[in-house]
Amino acid sequence: MKLHELTIEQASGLLKDKEVASVELTRAVLDRIEAVDGKVGAFLTVDADGAMAQAEAADRRLTTGDAHPLTGIPMGIKDLICTKGLRTTCASKMLDNFIPPYDATVIARLKKAGAVIVGKLNMDEFAMGSTTEHSGFQTTRNPWNLERIPGGSSGGSAAAVAADMCLGALGSDTGGSIRQPASHCGVVGIKPTYGRVSRFGLVAFASSLDQIGPLGKTVTDCAIMLDAIAGHDPKDSTSVPEPVPAFAAIADDGLSDVVVGIPTAYSAARGLDPQVGAAVERAIKTIESLGARCIDVQLPHTDHAVAAYYVIAPSEASSNLARYDGVKYGFRDKSQADLLQMYRSTRSQGFGPEVQRRIILGTYALSAGYYDAYYGKASQIRTLIKNDFQTAFAACDAIVSPVAPTPAYPIGKTLDDPLAMYLSDIFTLSANLAGIPGISVPCGFSDDGLPIGLQIMGRHFNEPMLFKIARQFEKAANITEKKPPL
């Protein structure tokens, strides 16, 4: 196996045993980026010099025996997480030249663990999109088929991990933006419970929905990364002071004590591809064969999740993105002498069409006379969805479903039909609205060789249950051994 193909778990063992050095591993990853990223387009910024310097520091630390499982591991970071001294653009012309003066809490924790940050990864602009076609700079392609989307908005993160251009990556998930690209690219991705991971230094899209999480080649790799970044942060008022268990140390002791819920509403969802449905059914049978008991559960307000989300998220986005006015920082149209014209021109040029669309939607929903009719009603639906999950979890330990209704579709298919793109999030949005954790793990392939993911959702702060089920399913299904044909 080549160095860039290693999992975090494998590489960590080799580094600890001095069988490989971080500088070798990091150089192999940088060479891989140079070889294949011209086809995939996952990276917006590659910090080769900085990565090699971090790798040298990691090697010195490894000689002392004071090492974390992430020490010396090359990682990529979604480009909306602030990295001190390293360009952070949110894939937007609005922040084309923005260099943060501080690290996000998750970056500080990765650096404390000794991880090596090789660069920043492409995304839909300000995380608004499900295809990574809405970047202000480039379109990322799916490593399994370069004519297909990688998913989004963390498409660069998922594609980079799938293509072995980093051993792990961080993304963010507002309505499925970790889980959906993980599914489309055949990797593992987890959205932790809202409040489990600090959002300090995450450029906000929708503050009540956003959550940072890892994407990796295996379930164990994601657990190792979450171990490093989870925990209370006084800099983030939404961070919860909940104890952090050792996610990577979960015992593989079977699933005989686990009850898994199968939502009847999801199996009957509109637009569910038969191949996706069949792959999920096979996955459920595998989980049953491991000892779990499967029962039907009801999530009656699922049908309203997309409508509620696409009122709440754009409303919060319109407020969060109001700061980009050309005055304080970021892009400014200097040709305009009049203040109002400068505002208008700066935002028209700096934001792409999808971001402008969502700002307009959100501003309308929050405007006088419409707030109660739209945002107020959407918030009520959100409460009903949360209550649905609480009722379901009274009878089961976890809920399984598809991640996306179809495998990755051709690039360009939904560019002129944003509603079709929004509807592709039907299985993932509810977890964000309810604030519960969800993980995507590969469960099969379509007839034309595209990955399909299984979603497992759990109670608030019960990520250990998700890792337990996902890891044992992963071993039994043996899906993650297959590699994209790059």
C-alpha cells in the first residue's frame, strides 16, 4: 500500500513505531495532490511549505513519545474554517484575499494534537449548495466519475479524502453538507450533535444549524478526529459542556443490545432511486445479522423538513452575510463613489447567484408582515420534527435511512433547477433541525459504480452509539476497501 493510501489509524501506528516519518507521509500526500488534483479540483489553497514545516515538528514530537494519534497526519480543511496566516475564502470572491489573524478552535485543537494541515478545500460558496458547483472559483469533481458531482457543500473535503489527497478532513454540516458528499464519494462523514464541537472560527451560514465534523476513510478515522476536536469551548456560546467520551475506544462487542428504527416515511420518499433503496435494505439486513433488532418508527413531519429548512437557513444566512458590505473587510467595489451604490455593487459582484438567491429568500421571510407567516411557522415545524425524534428514540437506540435519494448525478444537472437540488437534502435536513448527530457510512454501489451511503442518526450526544453501529457494519460489509479509479 502506498503512503497516501493509508488510513489515519494505519499511518498513526507506523509513525508511532518509527517505520515511517511524517515528512515522508506528508511529501507523499503533497505529491498525490500534484498528480490528481488537476482532475478533481478539491483544493483551493495548498500550503506545501507550511505542511512540511509542521511535519518536521511532528517528527520531533514523535521522538519524545508524547504523541497523539493525529500527530504527523496530513489533513485538509474546508475553506470556511479560519486558519491563522492561511487564506480562508469560503469559496467566495467576497473573501478572495482574506487571511485570518487567528485559528478556529478546531484548528487550534488539531495543531495541539500535532496534525499537519496541507491546505484548504473547495466548497459551495459560503456552504450554500449540495454539489460544489456553486464555488466562486472552481467545480470539484467526484473521484469515482469525473463527470459527476461530489456532493456539497463539503464536496472538496469528501473528494480529497476519497482521492487519497489527505488522510482526513474537516467539513461543516448545515443540512447534510458532511453526510451527503461523504455518501457520494464513498467515505465516512459524521455530523456531531449541535454543540459537541466548537463553532468559534467557523464562518457562519446558519448559526443554529452549522456544525463542524470530520470526514475520513473509515469509521475509526472519524472517531480519532472527533476525539481531537470535540469538547466545550468558552469562546462559543452554543458549545455544550458535555463530557467527551473516547470515541475511538468503543468496543466491538456486537449489536445484540441495540434497537434500530426504520422510518417508514423515508422508504416512501419521493425520488428515492431503486438502487439506493436496495442498498439500504441490504445494509439493514446486515445490521440485523450482527444482532440488532429493527423496528418501524414514525417521523410524521419529515415531509415538511425541506420547506422549514429553506426558510430558517436562508433567514439566518441573510443576517450573517449582512456583514459583507465592502466596508470592514473583504471585497469592495472601489469604482463606486456613492455609499449605497458601493454596497449594492460590492454585494452583487462579491456573492454568486446561489448566495444571492438565499439572501433574498431569507430577507423576505424576515421582513415585516411575513416573519410570523414564514419564519415563525418554520420554527414551529422544527419543534415538531425534534419532538418526532424524541418519540422515536424512546423506542430505539438509532435510526437508519438513506443519505441521499440518488447516487451522484451529472455535473450541471441542477444548475438551472435549484428546487431539485434542495429536495436532494430530504434525508439529512431533519438531523440539523433537531440538532441530533448523524453519520454516513458507505453501504454499496450503483450499477455504474457510484458509491451509496447509509445514514445512522442517534440521540443528542450519543455519537458512541453511531460509531458502534457504523464500525461493525463497516467491517461486516467491507465496502471501504474499494478505491476510485483515478
